[in-house]
Amino acid sequence: MQTLQARIRYYRDLGISQFYRRIAAPLSEIESVTAINPDLEPPIPPRKPAATLPTTFTASVDRAAGLSAIQHELHNCTRCPLAFQGRHTVVFGDGNADARLMFIGEGPGADEDAQGLPFVGRAGQLLNNMIAAMGLKRSDVYIANIVKCRPPQNRVPEPEEANTCAPFLFRQINVIKPEVIVALGATAATYLLGGKSPLARLRGRIHEVRGAKLIVTYHPAYLLRDPSQKKEAWKDLQLAMTELGVKAPKASSNADS
Ligand code: URA
């Protein structure tokens, strides 16, 4: 009995004061067991978990683990021809596993292939500016591509390549469960929506993909070639911000830089 009291004191020192009682075993049973071995403690009621971890933390750990599991499956992937056309790295994705907003591009370029991260070249710099204009940080969002390996000469991925790779992206979306996805360019829009349509027809409205709202905008590489379209892209980003309930910081009214 003294041991039991000592244990209760120990739990109290840890700040645990709530115990719940198991239906007590009949006294006769306890007595008979302790009678055989007098050092044996009487049964201690099972301890309630001291504190339940906040769900957000648990979900975050689960999401990070979910993404790692998918990434592990893609280690040295050879499922499509891109594996044999000069790629150095499988560019899995980058950002916050708990992101409410996801950006999806076409496929890694030379910089991304070298660094193993999506959108780190010139188009990536512009994407970073677009994200900042929205009042967000790159670490707030998650960024991925339709294909995870660099197409040679940055050509558009072949349907075989995109269709082989996209299921892994869909699994990433299922794990992250973003509220809003922004498709960057026609290739992302085509494979996310499951069919080809002119970008002009897809922009300016909300589509649905895997439980997320999908907004289509221009690819940053296209905006680098035709900066006059940045104003239009900003409208798309504002639509995403409205859906997310975020406001642009006062200083920035567009993604011009
Ligand atoms: N273009 C893309 O579509 N994705 C990248 O990661 C980089 C450039």
C-alpha cells in the first residue's frame, strides 16, 4: 500500500491529479493475490493519458510521416522514361505539410534538378514574390509539380510521364488536405482536372479537386516572358486569398516584382 501511495505522490509531482477508478476487483481476489506474495501491489487503476496532444500537432506529425512514406517510395524512381533522360534528383515537393494552400507546377527545371527542390530557379523567385504579395511565406505553403523528374530541355512532360507520376501528387494532396490549390499553367491544370481546356476558360473560377478548391493561373515562367500578364495572375491569387480568408499586406498590391 505504501508503494501505491508513493506512486500517487509521484504522479501528483508531475501535475497529474486525475485518476479514474477501474471497477475494483473483488476484495477477496486482491487479498488472495497479496496473500501469496505480500510484496505485490494491489492493482493500480489504468492511468488516463496525462494530456492529449493538441490535434493540430498530432495531425501535423501524421502528415509529415505520410509525406515521408510517399517520398520513400519514390527514392530513385524508375517508373517512367524521365528516370533515364538525365535527371539527377527526384524533386518530391517542398513546404508545410499542414499548408492550407498548395501550388502545383509542371516539372523541375535544371536548378530544381540540381537542388532537389521545386521552384528554386528564376520562375521560383517570381513564385516566391507572388507568395509574399499574398502576405504569406514560402514556408506557409506547399509546392509540388505534376512530374517529379526534370524533362530534358524543359519540354512539357509526355502523358505517359505525367500519368505515371500524378498519382503520387494526388497522394500528397490527400495527406496535406489543402483548402486551396493553385495550378500554375496549363500542364498542372490539365492533369489536376483530368482534361485539356484553354487556360482562358479555366481562369477566374473555382474548380474542385480532391476536396480542395482549385484555381488556375499562369505559370511563373510564362509571366517572366510576358510580364504584362502579372496583373491577371494577381487577380487569380486574390481569388485564392478570398477563398482562404487572407488579406494582402498593405504595402503590396500586386505580384509585380
Ligand atoms: N517550373 C515548374 O513547373 N516547376 C518547377 O519546379 C520549376 C519550374
